[in-house]
Amino acid sequence: MKLRNTISSVELIEVEMPLVHPFRTSFGVEKSTYSILVKITDSEGKIGWGETTISKTPGYSSETNETAWHIQRDFLLPLLQELLKSNNSPTIQDILGNWDSVRGHEMAKGGIEASVWSLFAEQENVSLGKLYGGSKTQIPTGVSIGIQTDLDKLIARIGSFIDKGYQRIKIKIEPGWDVNAVKRIRQEFGDIKLMVDANSAYSLSDHHIKVLKDLDRYEMMMIEQPLAYHDMLDHKKLQTMLSTPVCLDESIHSPHDARVALEYETCKIINIKPGRVGGFANAIEIAEIGGKDVVWCGGMLETGIGRLHNLHFQSRSEFNIPGDTSGSDRYYAQDIIEPKVEVDENGFIQVPTAKGLGAMVREDVIMQYTTRSLGIKF
């Protein structure tokens, strides 16, 4: 697929959106989402939207708001301008190839790439899901719950999401907040679909191995990223010790990483976060590499724009495992799209069928949360 009309401008918009509940993981507490939205406009006035799923601190990723803003403004967008001088109807692969001189910075690349996909959908007058190769009309969804101050609050939070219909529960864990939490969940809720996410909080020390083997007794769907964010070898060793599937998240940055992880049995499941792997073209390739019941789609506290992109992506046939997409009200009192993303009583989200994102982007609401913006003429 190629651009039908030339790009006339790109706008970077950094937003700070307060979360309805602070989100605590093993590497810190998030009280707001800090994203860089990308608005791309073509010569006929059609608009595509993308989201750079980023944080202010280099906890989950080495990228931050400052690095992404710098790389997008000073490298990626100038390279795109240069490409358009010689090729005014590039494909996504043309654009990604043009960025090969910029190593890493997957989230910065993914934010711009997402806006181009969205613009393609507008120009072709089709839904974004169709461009992503999806066909499902609804997707099953789960919820990710941060570390709580005590077990009673954790149980109450889980109960509230089960009452809302969520099909799968994921809890964040860290040393000291792990086995007892899972044990209590099983006592209270029985055999619900359950998984844990360590965000690299454990090692292969004797004590940590004992904890992970204790968790292995509770028949969970998976243990996500228990060891170091850059590791493959130790995860392979750990997987041989556990019957519970190990899922890799932070360790996977490209389709190549996914092939290595699965071929060498480093893990059994891969969490695809499109921003982490450099955008949706790479995310689609990883989905094809893994196939059904091997891949699922995680979340990065996205605003409605990123949430819709992930929703359309999960309409592909590979996604059977409930993702972390969740409803807008899980994170925000007011989202920046209309209608907002909602979870029905059976734990499904309907995939929009209208062209593009399938929802209206509320630029008036975006303005309320904007911390800085930059417009670039092409």
C-alpha cells in the first residue's frame, strides 16, 4: 500500500493525562500517561493519528519523552521529508527502510508509523483493522492490575473487574508481592484466567527460583518477563524448570528477537506491544511468526488513539489470548476519543468498522492535556 496523496504536515503533541488509579509495577509508580501523539495531514486534508507510547523515566524502556521527541523531531521526520522528495507515494516498508540509519528508538519510530497506517486507512476509506489484516468483529480482553498496598485491596480490585466482565486478570508482582498474592486470588476466585507480570524483577538466584517454582503450582496462563529485560539465555534455563509458560515482553524488540526466542525455546509466549517492536509492520510480522496461542497484545497505558490501534491489530486471527487493551474508563476519567472504548458484560470489545480509527479524535480534549506541541510543514 502506498500513500495516495502527499503529506503536507506533521504535528507532534505531548500530552499528560492523569490516571484514575496510580499504576504501580516493580520499577515504579505511574500517576499519569505521558504520550506523544502524532497527527499527520495529507494534501487533501485527510488526517492520520498515531501514539508514541512512552514514559518520562527509562524504567520499562530506555526511551523517554525527551529522547522520543528529540529523535522524531531531529531525525525521523527530517528523513521522512527527504524520502518524500524522491518518492511522494512511499509504502510503510519504504519509510521504515529510510529510518535504518537510526538504530533503536523503536517507540519513536512506532508512533510516527502508526499515524501513517491511520492515514492510509483514511485515504483508502477502509477500517484500520482491515489494513492490519484483521477480520474479527470483537476481541476478548483482560485487565492488568498494579501492585496494591495490601491483599484485601487487591482482591477488591480484581472482584470489581470480574464483575465488569473482564475475561482474564493479570497482576504485577515483585519480590515480596508474589506467592501470597496468587494464593489468595486462587482462594477467592478459583480457576479464573490468571497471569503475573514481573517486569524483570527476579533472577536465577536460589531464593528467586524457589519463589518462581512456588508460583508454578497455581496453574496460571503464564509468567511474564520474570528475568532481565535484555535476557534470553536465563529465561531459557528458567522455562525448563517450570510447567507454566514463560512470556517475554521487554526482551523482544524485533521480529528477529521473536524468531530467536521461539526457535531456541526461550519462552512459549510473546507479548506484542507494537511500540516496543518499532511499529505495526513489525508487530504483524511477529504475530505471523508466533501464530495462534503464542502471541497476545499488551498495553502501555495508551490514550484512546493507541488503544484503538491495538484494538484493530487484535482483530487478526492470531489473537486468542485476551489482551491488555481494556476499556477507556480503566485508565481515564475522560478519553480523547469518542465514542470511548468499552468492555461489554461478557468481556469483549467491539472492533470499529468505520474508516480509519473508527472513532472521532477529540482535539478539544487533547488541548486540555497538551504540555507542548510542534508543527512541521512538509
